[in-house]
Amino acid sequence: MQTKMDYSYNCSYFQYNNVTPPNIGQQIKALGKFAMGVGIAGGISTALLIVLFIINVFTNIKKSPARRRRLLCWITSMPMVVSILSLFIFLIPRASDICDTVKQVYLPFVLMHFVDLALLIQGGEEGVLNEVVEVHAPFSLCQPPCCFFGICVHDLTFTKIRLRIVKGLVYQAPVLQFVLIIIMNVLDHADFLEKKTSDKLFQFFALLNILAFMFGIWGFNILNAALSPMLRTKWKRYILRTKVLSAFVVILKMQNFILGILYFANVIPCIIPYISPSIMRKRYRPRIFRISTQVIACVVADNLALAQRASRLVKVTYRPSAGPTIITIQDAIDNNSFYEGHARQIIKGNVDAALPNAQHVLEGTFQMAGQEHFYLETQAVLVVPKGEDGELDVTCSTQNPSEVQQVVAEVLGLPANRVVCRVKRMGGGFGGKETRSAMLAAPAAVASFRLQRPVRCMLDRDEDMMITGTRHPFMARYKVGFDSTGKITALDVQLFSNGGNTMDLSRGIMERAVFHIDNAYQIDNLRCHGIVCRTNLPSNTAFRGFGGPQGMAVIENVMTDVATYLNMDPLAVRSLNLYREGDETHYNQRLEYCTLDRCWSECQALARTDQRRKEIDNFNRAHRFKKRGMALIPTKFGIAFTALFLNQAGALVHVYKDGSVLLTHGGTEMGQGLHTKMLQVASRSLNIPVDLIFISETSTDKVPNTSPTAASAGSDLNGMAVLNACQILMDRLVPIRKANPEGTWQQWIQDAYFQRISLSTTGFYKTPDIGYDFSIEDGIVMDLGESLNPAIDIGQVEGGFVQGLGLFTLEEPLFSPSNGQVMTRGPSNYKIPSADDIPEEFNVSLLRGCPNPHAVYSSKAVGEPPLFLASSVFFAIKDAIHSARTEAGITGNFTINSPATSERIRMACEDDLIRKVIFF
């Protein structure tokens, strides 16, 4: 689906952000009591002028005593006396600001160009004017300059020439203003002039417009004063005009009064784009977008509610363009919508020869839905300009601070050394903040850089779910050859993923899916071909597992289908095909230190699989409409970035004179306990208590060019970099320790300082001999090597399992088939596992005696591997469905796609009732 979009307003091309320029209260405080006094006096004078108008209409005020006339005139003139004085005080040094203000105000409010200049020129503090006018149109309680001149001329005698001049001012001023407004609009959209020239011309005509307005109102007052004495000579034709002129003045004052009230009540939000005038003046031509949730514009406002209301004032016109709407993978296949040049394929053995010679051959399909990240903290960013040399400080909820730094610098045209990205901690990431956080940081940085004010933005849950993407949905078509014992002899798989409307990380995710298509099974002849589909959905992105779970789910479904076809226990088929020590994967890696057999056997023993199988069979025979199932699933997960250059990390260690240590590394903390592990590594290496070590934050000005905290490699990479830095420091302290072997850490540091030994150093690590150096994990007996922190690791296993439970049984993002709108947005429409979904008996044990020589202190990664273990729930459900179908007299293989929701489970349990529903 491609759409053309016309804009009813001039907008920037970013989505609206909830940022914090000065609010109304801050503006009033900055303007001071002086401006407030002008506003209050204006309100009082408006009320008095209404009374004056009524008296004038019914009794003719000129017949009133002169003292009353002068008193009323002075009262109604006082606010503008103050305003005119302010004009002389502040107009000259702020002329350019006022011209720019008029430029910002006249275009959106051409019909309301009777703007009170008082609020714009109040307040002596530098920069207050700009802060006010860049956020709101300056409606206020102050009065237009309509009464001040009356006190000077109401008793003057006019000649015919003077009267003609005044009448010319009255009648020609509106015409002149109209012409000037047209010229200003032409200049504002003029691409044939340079910006500097058009801005100067605009300012000149804006000043003429202001003068025309003031002289027009002046003329009204003079004419009114001149006509009043004529009433005594019974010039009847002027009576109506006098009353009309008085009414006109009252209407002007009432208009400003009402608009002022609405302004201060925040009832009239206005869209003032933060982009520079050169961009603002260009009306956006229709653009083609591929998704209905395309980011369009950014609204800078002083609070969340105002920004949201303002964003809803932007009118977008959609015109469907030619071409089909592509939402699903099947739509993409039917329309040949793929990302060309990004297909991935791995071939092992000779599949074409092995399949025809296999004893049995099965074909099938399997689909796996996406999954929403649903992190506790949505995408968020705070950008603070430093005010010098274009420097920006970006605090962002991101797994990849270096990419945010790079994107912000590129958007603003700055070198990366002017932008610092900091991450204190995140409220969860799961891969959703590896690249998508830059999408929010860029417009916030543009707004902050343009306004030179701090800008903060945090998406609502609905907004986050609509635009940031999900886990990649997958579809597989497979053909498998096997013998009568269940041994797989050949496998041909074609994978399709739904990449969305841009590539993002889809190629890397497909690569990992292809690498994990074997899971934990030795297959001599294997061919896997992966294709990324282009669809009209938000770009899908990284998620815990990064394509691995999708690939492994396919082979596990194949194993279940083979067991069903042969009428065997799936456990036996899986055991027969497991990898053994020294086997080679389809990507030609020999498996060393392979603990798969130990994990498999220990898990079977702890789960009492033989006894449970008998209990399940007995239960199923005794219950017609309630069935149980069981599945034991192995997992082999590769730990590394498939992009070679990302397998590096840095660290910075400072030791202060009191012995305290400040540690910084390139990883980000998102609740997975990374900082805790790094503290343990440093403590163990420096041989000091953890209490002496502190990690403040992750920052690009401390450790540059960081890799994203992803791929379960955060502890391995950053831990080795920290270890490297600590070892360098300890080597420097060797002479000090030898000279004072009984000394304390603090004494050694003091001695080193006085001997001018550097107590600061950087550490660096790159994964050696990297190809696709996978570690082997299995569960839910898991091989984590020598765990750095068993409590954290067990928590990661449990959390990953429960998140996988949602992936395989509960969570399924749904989209409108007509326009691709996300239908399951917000917690009311999208459900994730809760505390009630955690198994009542949940046993996790860590395999002992299996060190990993390739990682810090022989540990192994733990972030992503546990997630796929939850597929055991999916295949246990499939096992229970198989039991129900068998009892109903239905044999053979069947298809149930992931997630196994209650609806899919019921439909898969075919019986007479389901057949009637399907037939109906």
C-alpha cells in the first residue's frame, strides 16, 4: 500500500514530540509584574469601554460633562500609555525579533492580524521575546493602540485637508494591510530569493504592516473625535458612522480580551514548527509513504496534553496510489515484494541427491507470528544543548548509544565529537532499542538545536506500539527426508520473514535464522534459503533471539512431524538426531566442549520423562475433553554478532587517590545485571571489595565507538575489556606492591600517585578467531560455563522462558488487512504473560563443570538462549492436541502455527462440533 499525503499545515517531517519549551506560567514570570499589570488594566479598560459604548449609543456622551468624558478617556487609555512607553524602550534593540515574531504570527492567523504588540515588547530579560513567540501566537489581555491618541485630539479643530488625511488613513489602511499581507506571503514562499534577502524584505513589509495598523486605528479615533462636535450641528448622516466607529473599537477590544482569556486557559493550541524559517516557508509537496503509521511531523509544546491536542490539528489527506496493499508474508510472495540482494543461503551436502533416495519424504509449512517488545519504559530521550560550538548532551533510553550519537550528528551536520550520548539505565530493551531509539532522538535533537532549549520526548504506549516494529514474523516451507528410525537424512527449507517497509536489521535477523535452522541436530544434507519480504507495515526490528528462535522453531516442528508420521515418541526422534562432540554444523564449525549430551540426559533425569509420559497417557485415556502433553526441547544458540566488526568492546578505569575506582564500559544496563557483573569482574581482577568500585553511566565521551548491547554478548565483550584494563593497572602497581607487600590497596594507590604512575587506563577486547564461534546452551538444565553471578543468570533464564511463553502461546500483533493499521496496540488489546502464567513448578539448574575458555572467567552468555526453551510449551500443546485428535479417530500430521492461542488449539482439536462450525 502506497499513499500520497497532502498537508493542510506546514509541518516538519518528524512525528510530534512532547517537549518542554517555557509554559504560560514561565512566560508570565519572565515578563514580570509589569506585563501582568498591563493585561489586568486592559481587561478593566475593555469593560469600561463597553459601558462607554452603551452610553454613547443611547445618550450621546458628548452631552455629558467634560470632566466625565476626560476621565473615561484617560481610564481607557492608560494600558496603551504603558504599552507605547514599552514600545520606545524595547522596540529598537528588539526590532529584528519583533519582525520575526510578526512573520511567525501573521501566516497562521491572517484574519486575526490585530495583534497586540504589548506582550511582545514587555519584559527586559534577554531572549524572553523569542521564547514566547516561538511557542504561541501572542494573544493577550492587553489592548490595541486605539485610545491613547484620542486624549490628544478630541478637542482639536479640523480643516478639510486634515479631515481628508484622516479619512484616508481610516479607509486606506485596511487596503494597504491587505496588500502588505499578500506581499509577505509571497516573500515567505519565495524560492527565487536567497533566504537572507527574503527575510529582510519580509521584515520591512512587516513593519509597514504594523505602522498601517496603528495609523488606521489612530485615524478612527481622530475621526470619531472630529465627528462628535458635528452632531451638535445636526449632521444626521454622521450619527450612524460615529456609532459604527465606536462599535468597531469595542469589537476590537472584546476580541483581544476573549482571545487573551482563551490563550491563558490553553484552549487555543497552535502549531508553530520548530524548524527554521527557510524550511518552514516551503509548503510540502505530496509525498509517497508505504505505511499508514509513517512519522510525519513534530509539535513542540510546553506540556504533553497541549502537544497531543496540537498534533490532532494537523490534517493529512491520504490518496491510495496504484498497487496492492501488502501486509502478510503471503501477500509479499504473491506480489513478488522482496528486498533484492539480501537473500541468504547455506548449503551442506547434496540435498537434491539425498531427498529422492530417502525412505520417507514429508512436506509442510510453518508460520510464526511477531511479538511486541512491551518494555516497561517506552522510547524516551532528553536532549540538552550546551550553548557552545553546537554541543549537545543526549540522554537516551537506548541499547546503542554510539548509533544515536552518529545519527544525531549526521542530522544536524555536526562532527560526532560535539554530541555526547548517555545511558544511565533502561526500563527494558529486548532488542527494541537497538536501532529504533535513533528515530526519536533525531527529531528531538533538531528541536533542541533549533530552539537552544532542553527537549524531552517519551512515546505513549500506543504510539510506541504503532511505529517501532515487532519481532519478525516468519513462514517456512520445508521438505524433509528421513528413514524408518527417525534419522533425518536431508532437509530443504525456504524461509520468508516480514521485514516491514525498511530493511533495518532484517538481513542480520535472517542470517541468524539460517544459521540456527539446525538447532541442536546433525543433518548431513541441508539447504536453507532465506528471503526478506517488503511489506506495508512498520519496520520490524531486533528482538531477543534475533531470528534464532524462528529458525529453531522450524526444525523442531519438522522433528514433531517426523515423529507423528512414524508414530514415534518425539523425544526419541530428537535424541537420535542430536549433535555429538566433534560434529560439524552446516556452517562448517566443529563443535568442541559440546555438553549437549549432558544437558539432555540431566534434564530427562530431573524431569522424570519416562514416568511422566506414562502418567500423561493414563490421564488422556481417562479424560475426553481435557488433555495433557509433554515436550523436551534442546537449544544450541550462537553467541556473537554476525557482523564481524561489532565483536569488540572498550572500557575505561579511573583510580582516585583515596582508592575508589570509577569504571565505565561500553555496555548498557537494561535490567539484565550487566553492571553488577562488570563490578564483579573488576573486583576480582583488582582484588578489592565491590564497595570501592562505582559505575556511573554509559557515555560516548568515556568509551567511544561502542557496539550495541545485544546478541547476548554484553558480558563476554565488555567483561573482557574491563578485565584487560584492570590487568594493565595491576601490572603498573607490581613495583609498588613488591616494595610494600603488606600494604593496603589505599596505600598502594597513594604510593603510585606520588611516584607519578598513571592510575587511569583503557581496556579493549575483540573476539579472537571469530567466524561464527557459537557456544552451546541447553535447558532448562543450562550450560552457562562458570557463571559470573548464578542468581542473575537464573533470573535471566526464568525471564527469557516466560517471555518465550508469550511468543509461543499468547502474543500475536494483528494488523488491518486494508491499510496495515496496528489493531493490537495498548495493554487493553495486547496481552503479555503475567505472574499467573508462570508455571507453579519451575525448576532451573545450571550445568556444572563445563568452563568456557573463550569468555571472561569461563562464563557463557545467558540473555537470549533461554527464550527458545519456552517452545517446549508449544510442542507440549501440540502433543496434547495429537492425543485429542487420535481419540477422535483423526491420524496423521496437522498444522498449528505459533502462537498456539486458545482459538488455534480448539480449531486444531477437530471433532464433530468443529466440523459443523467450519462447514457453517
